[in-house]
Amino acid sequence: MPRSRVLKTATYGHKRPWVPARYRELALYLVGFGLLGTCVVFSVIHFWEYFQAKLAFSAEVARGKPALSAIEKLEDRGRRLLPADAVYVYDEKFPTSGAYDPNWADAGFYNTPRSGTALVHSLERGDVVIYYDKPPPDVLDTLRQWAGLFHEDRDEIIERRRGPMA
């Protein structure tokens, strides 16, 4: 009467090995070297991309240095939360700090002015506000695309046509 597989396993105490004994050590070395090689290759690719990005960024910084002379640093007007429905008038046309509304402006592309206090609150949260006047259509399309890219919390761009503050 033929023996069952369970009986063979119970009789010999183990199942048939996945690799014959004389090749087992070689197989383990090959698997280990394969895993190590994969890690090394991914590390090299990661550092290569990192240094390429760093070089590209450095080139952009060098290209933009002349524009730095046109940057205007505004005075910090502090941070203060206004009570709900309070009205606040800023000294500057495009405020970047000071008292702000409890509600902030949602990310998006706006053709109408937004409240200055809501925009300052958005800046306080780390959003980017871009004011525009009458750019060419291709620049306007680029601004709309940028506004569409960033829409998550802490990842927002708000673009607003220049005009009287509400």
C-alpha cells in the first residue's frame, strides 16, 4: 500500500528542501547579492537624481540673481486675529502681515478682489498669494495652471486680479 505524503513528512521530519544541499549556500549568496545590488542601484539612482536637481536649482538661482535687486522687503506688521466680522484697513495696497480674519481665502484663481484680511490669513497659513494686473494671455494661462496644481491644505496658491481691497 502506498504511503501518503503526510506520512513521509512525519517519517523523515522535514519536507524536501527548495534547493539541493550542495547548491543551497550558493543560492543564498546569489539571493543576498541580488538584494544588495538592488539596494545599491536604487541608492545610486536616488543620489544621481538629487544632484541633478541640485545642479538645476543652482543654475536657476544664478539665472534669477539679477531679479533679486527688484525684491522689496516689507515691514512686518505682526500677527493678530480679528474678531468675526471686524473691518480692518491696511496701510499698504497689498498687505503681507498684520491683523487677519478668522476665515482665509480658499485656493484658486480669482477675477474679483478678495478681502485683504482673508488673504493675510492665507499668507499666515503658508499659502502663496499672487497679485496680477493685466498680464498677456499666456502668462494668465500659466497662473491658472499653477492654481490648479496646488489645492491641498498647506499647499495652496491664490491668484487675484489687482484692484480695490474688499
